[in-house]
Amino acid sequence: MRRILATAVALGAALLPVLAHAQGAVSVEDVADTGDTAWILVSSAFVLMMAMPGLTLFYGGLVRAKGFLAVLVQVGAIAAVASILWVMVGYTLAFGDVSGGWLGSGNAWMLLNLGNVRANTAIPENAYALYQMCFALITPALMVGAWVDRARFGWVVAFTALWNLLVYAPVAHWIWGGGWLATRFGTLDFAGGIVVHTTAGVSALVVAMLLGKRAGFPKTLMLPHSPALTMAGAALLWVGWFGFNGGSALAANDDAAAAIINTHLAACVAALVWLVIEKMTVGKPTSVGFATGAVAGLATVTPAAGFIAPGSAMLLGVVAAGICYPMIQIVKQRLEIDDSLDVFAVHGVGGMVGSILLGVFISPSFGGTGFAEGMDLARQLVGQVLGVGIVAAWSAIATVICALMVSMVIPMRVSEDEEREGLDITSHGERAWEFD
């Protein structure tokens, strides 16, 4: 008996270090990194700041004074509804356990059953869900610029809610959630050139065509009532974009730093090139031009920010200004589509062009991070083009469906009298500015 006890004690002593090591390994894997977690929480605040107050001021300054408050209320209501839907169902549709590659499974309804750490990261899954929620709320808010002055408030809220579930959540899953575009074609999108800017830009153009033109467009000049507010909004967007792109590294590391440097450089170059183009075409560089150019550069570099070298980011800034500026003229003057604040020309076109050029600039020959296993320049370009084309087509089709479905219950457009008087007073019973 004594020999048996002695043997058991000796065996236990021998196994103790092994068990302790195994237990330690489990705890390390199941505990989030505090530095990475802090960065994601700060980045979430940055992205929310982009929507409110950044986007509201940027768009609000560009509209006429009688529609300023309407823009603010629409963006705020969209952000609120999108946040609630994200917690209830959006997150699990986009990032739930992979189920066939089209939608995530229902394992995370109401953010239940989240893991201590999100797979392939060192951050808590609820922090990851929070960060992605901020993307889900700003994406439909970007579309507000397409329908200012004429869309009915109730329709806007209902449409964007349905759009978030039928467009944004599925596309986020296809590319970021382990879905079919990423796994089958190798489509890449670092921070939202396809998931955010392509979906919102294409859908904005479709809605602008469905709604029709504002009264007087394109003959009547509808000048921004406050370029100063637009500049302030652009500045907030610029700063917030550091969290938008840098936070997409999902860690406080060199990838985040590289993404932020590239983001800043693309915005700088695009803003300056835009001013040069304005000087050559209209005779004066404007504050609105500087702000719009910066946003174009930010949208264009977004899909590639963490994959490319600083020189490539500067080239993307040149491309952003060189393509988005004439696209504004094409949409409004040649096609006479009243995409009021140029959502498609700036965000949509910028995001799509940047997403495709990612396939080139990711190459080590240009200082990029290199291709994934089994990919090369040709395959990556095909994956990017397919990703952009498929998402653009789905966004357009689903937007028509969502818009018309909601319009059966709530009319899309306000009356002519309401439009003439302004949505601030007719939709919300307030005026942004009262002068005695």
C-alpha cells in the first residue's frame, strides 16, 4: 500500500509541471491583450466620431440652410437604428460561425454566446462586435448625401434599416466573415473599400435615380450654405479615419501604424491635387474642393491601407483626385443624375478604384505586403475585379428591392411644397438658424 501511495505521489509530482504548462497555455490563449483591446475601443470611438459629428457637419455644410438639421437628424437616426439591428441580428449575419459562405449562422443573436477572444485576434469578441458595429452604422449614413432636400424621413430610416440587413451584413460576411468572395476568389479589403464604399456609393446612385432630381436641378445653383462647417466635418473625418483604417489591423502593431501613415498620405496628396485641378478648371482652389479631395483620397486608400507602401498610397491619392473629380461632372452634368453630395463619385468610385489597384500595389515589387499563398498579381487582380463587380451588382439590385418595398408603405419623396420650404421645418418643425 505504501509503495502504491509513493508511486502515485511521485507520478503526480512529475505531471504537475506539465499540467501547469497546459493550463497556462489555455489561459493565455483565452485572455485578450489589453493593449490591442484598448486600441480597438479607441478606434471604435474614432469611427463613431466620423459619423457624428464628422459626416453630419461635412454633409450639413454642403446643403442649403433650410436642410441642415434634416441631414443631422437623418444621420443620427440611421446610426441609432443600425446599432440596434447590429446587436439583434446584424453581427451574427456578418460574423457568426460560417454557414455555407453566404451568411453567418445564428450563434450570436443579441450578441449572446460571444467568445472571450475573437478568433484570429487578441481582442475580446464583444470589442470586435463593437468596432464592426461602428462600420455598420456609418455605411448607410454615407448614402444620406445622395437624397438631401427631398427624401421623406420615415422612408430614409426604414430603407436604411432594411438595406443594412440585405446589403451590408451579407457583403461584410462574404469578405470579412469568412464568406465565399474571400475564400473562393481571394478578394481582399483591408478596411472597407468594397464592404463600405462600394456598397454605399452604388446604392446612393441607385436611390438618386429612383427619387429623381431636386426642383431646379441642374439649372439652379444649389450652393453650400457653410463651407466652414464642411471643412470642420472633413477634418473630423480625416482624424477619425485613423481609427477606421488603423483599427482594421485589429491590433496595436506595425500594421496599424502602416495603415495610418498610408491613410494620411493619400488624403494629403488627393487634397492638394484636387486644388490644382480646381485652379486649372475653375480658376480658384476652394475649401470645399480641399475637403472633398481629402475624403476621396481617404476612400480610395481604405481597401489597401494595410497592404501597401507609402509611395503607393501617394499614387492612390493622385488617382483619387484624377478620377473622382471628373466623375462628379459626368454624373451631374452629362448624366444629369442628382447625387446631391457626390456619394457615388467620391466614395463609390474611390472605393472601387482603390480596391482594384490593391491587386497591383500589394505586390512586393511595389513595396506591398505580398500575395497570399496560391495567389499572384493576375489572380489577385481577378479576385479584386470580381469582388467589386459582384458587390456593386448586388448592391444595386438589393437597393431597388429595399427602396420599392419600403415605398409601398412610406412614400420615398416629400411633396413639392415641403421641398420648397425645406425639410428642417416641414419634417422636423425646427430651423437650424434663427436670426432676429
